[in-house]
Amino acid sequence: MNRLFKVALVLGVITCFALCARSVRSAANPGPSVTQDKASPNGKVMREYKGVKLGMKREQVKVALGNPTNSSENSEDYSLTGDDTMTVHYENGEVKAIQLAFLDPKNAPAWKDVVGDAEVNQMENGAKHARKVVSGENFWVSIYQSKDGTTTRITISR
């Protein structure tokens, strides 16, 4: 065989193994749903949490999370781990926004898993925040963290 063909064959096999390993690792550690923003190749963003996505019906949310701790016509509150909470806001019976509040820093997802490559801004009070708009899918996601890191808030909204 010619040398160029051998090199191409070896590179193809290595690429195949790398892609298979990545698939196995992703299946073993699903975590929060994070997918690529089609408009920005480096912009991974959070689109859902605990199976709840924008546009879902109220009944679908209850299947995913169970019964809420508090409920009103336009929102439902759910308890997560410890003091962490999730509020789901509805418009016309569908999820319009998801708000997450993490009071235990170890439970909060990593910034890059929430807003991808969005610029992180430091506020005067020492807190920081970032927001990523996914215009092609008509939604945005933001994250805020207090100066001491004890409170992290995430919003996914249309």
C-alpha cells in the first residue's frame, strides 16, 4: 500500500475510536442537557433541566418532576436537592421560563455548561453574571452568582 493511504487509514481508525469513546462517556454521564448552539460553534448552552424544557405542557412537567411544592395559575415551584429550587413559569399552558436557584454551590452546574462561551461580567458588588441568546431557537439562558458563590441563579426563557 502506498504510504499516504496507510496514514489516512490509521487516522480514520483513531478518529473512530475517539468518537466512540466520547459517545460512551456522554451516555454514562448525562447530567443537564447541554447542546450546541447552531449559530455559534463554541456556544454550548443549557436548554433543559431535569427533563423540563421550554414549550412543555404542565402535565408533562409533573410527569418529569412530580407534584410541585407550590402552584399558581402561572407558575409552579419544585424542591430540588437541599434548599435548591426550581420555578416553572407558564404562558397559555406551556413552559415559558425555567428558573433555578442553587444555594449549595456544589449542586450548581458549571458556567460553561449553562452559557457556553458567553462573556462573564463582574458587577460592582463582586457578583458575576452572563447571558447567552440563541436567536435561531428563540430563547436565552442566563446565570448569576453572588460574590461569595453561595447563591447561583439560572434562567432559561423565551
